[in-house]
Amino acid sequence: MSRKHGGGHEEEGGHGGDRPWVFFMVDCFFLITMFFVMTFRVKADEIALPQRLPPGGSKPSTTSVADTKKKLSIHVSGTADAKYEFMSKGTNLSGLQDMLAGSTGGGQEYQVQVSYDAEVPFRHVMAVFNACNKAKIAECGLRPLRR
């Protein structure tokens, strides 16, 4: 063994000198990193919304097939308390759910087009999709506003 004078530091042969724990910590870090890399899996395709968007589409359809579905349009406005305009009547969310349940039925297929103002929080728009889902309306989508 050799000693350096003045530093108070012993130098030994081999890895790490007087700090072998450093290599142990580096090895542990790489083992843990390798574990997470090896076990990482990407989820399969996850659908954000169960509905097909948008039924009206942002560009007009070129098909000439007659559409027999009755179109309902809902406009959402307001920031804190949402106001829903359905069939030219303003209402709140519970009133909208009642109106949707009352207007659907009779074997007719319905298509709901939702529009909203720019300042409306998107949770109020999603409430319309949930209300359509409760009323068993399969097609509910966003209608772009043109100003």
C-alpha cells in the first residue's frame, strides 16, 4: 500500500478506492432503469369518445343517399353555468336531459349536432354527449361554427 502525504487520503488498488458504494449505486440505478424499460407496454388503441365525430362533418358529404335521420341541434353557451339551447328553448342540463328523453323515440333515428361558444369550458360540451348517451342517441357530434 502506498500513502500520500498531506491529503489524509488512502489510495488502495481496485475499484472505487475508499468509496466502493458509488459503483453499487450506479449498478442499482442501471438495473432499475433496465427493469422499467423491459416492462414498459403501450396500451392498445383507446377511444376517447364512444361517438363518431362529427356527424355533420367539417366538409360537406358527397353522397347522394337520402338521410332519414332527424337532426337535432344543441348550442352551448355560458362560462360558469352552462345554458343549453335546444329547439330554440334555453334550459339547464337537467332540462336538456328531460327534453332529449321526451323528443326521442317512436323508432326514429336521431342525429345530434352540438355547437358551442369559444369561452365555454369543454366539460359542459361533454355533458351534452353524456346526455345523448343516456337518451340512447348513437350519433352525436360537433358542428363547426362559421363566423
